[in-house]
Amino acid sequence: MEPASCRPRLSYPKGYVMDLKVTSRNYDQLIENLISKIKSSATPFADTDPISIARRSSKALEDYEFFASTYFPQHINKPFGAFHR
């Protein structure tokens, strides 16, 4: 068995770290932890009318940075670098 320090790790905002070593014993718990983390950090859109949804979707199809920062704000907290464009 490899030492814990050698296992891949994924960092989340605010110091949350999830161990990615998945086994048949811990799979369900890891999924539940991930769902809880997403639910606790996700915020619904204020504008949910069909016109706003269409505008947001249309802009997201044309602008990748807008898409990423709009739908994944917990992961995109800085402007894109030139190499992302």
C-alpha cells in the first residue's frame, strides 16, 4: 500500500481536501461527500425566467470564460490567462 502522501489529492476552496483513493468500500461515501460539498457551495441563479436562461445559455456557448465563471464559480476565481483563450 502506498503512503497517503503519495496518493493524488484534489484541493477545493477554503482548504477542503478530498482523498481520491477510491475503493469499493469508500465509493458511496466519497460520492455523498462530493454531492454535499457541491450543494453547500452552489448558488442558484436569481433570474430563472426563460428569456434570462436563453441569454445566459447563448452567451455561454460563445464565451468559454463566461461559461466557466458562471457555471463553475467555485473553481474559477481568477481571470483566464492568455493561453486559455
